Amino acid sequence: MNAETLLLRQVHPDFIPDGQLTSQAFMPFPKDKGKLSVYDGDQISAAESHQHYTQVLLNASESAWGVTCAEVAKTNLTSESAPLKNFPAHALIDFTIHPPNSFRKLAKKLKEFALTRGRLHPKE
């Protein structure tokens, strides 16, 4: 991964009420222990990541959005490749250097970068 690598995030329909992306889409859940799962866009396209997420992992996703590694760094977060056995394109955005009460503010910054780029799949 490099600064321009797109990190693709699948967004559950609940995080797009009335068609508006919420910062919840970029918040790690408590089970994530401060690390947000994303797809490494150097290895997989937005459409392929959506297909994998919905048809292989059987999770719900309304759409795919993305931020670059450089944008993650501008938010004072880090990103890393984190391949899994049957999921080599897996990557993480690491929030753990910050206290949990700051995660929402950081997620809002990531959301703004994603909104500026626009929805990646399906295309707007």
C-alpha cells in the first residue's frame, strides 16, 4: 500500500439513512478493538469488494466508499495491510493511538474525505 491506495469501506444500509452517509460508517465497533476493517484498493476494486462482502462474507452493504492512505494519515491515524487466510485484500485503519472518546471525531474526518470522493460502488 502507498499514500494513494484507496481503502474501501463497505457501508451497512443503517449507516446511510435517507441516502446520507453517516460517520458511523467509519467508526470501529467495540469488537474491532479500535481497528476498522477495510479493503486494500490496490488488490481489489470497489465492485469486487462489494461482491466479496455481500456474497462471500454474507454481510449487508448498501455501497462502497473510500479514503486514501494519505487521507488516513492526515487524520492522524495509520493504515496497514492485514491479509487474512481467505481474504488477502484485508487491511485496517488503526484508531488505537487515540482515546476511544475521540473516535467519532476522527470518523467524521474520514467520512468527509469519502464524501468528497463520492460513492465508489455502485457508481453515482
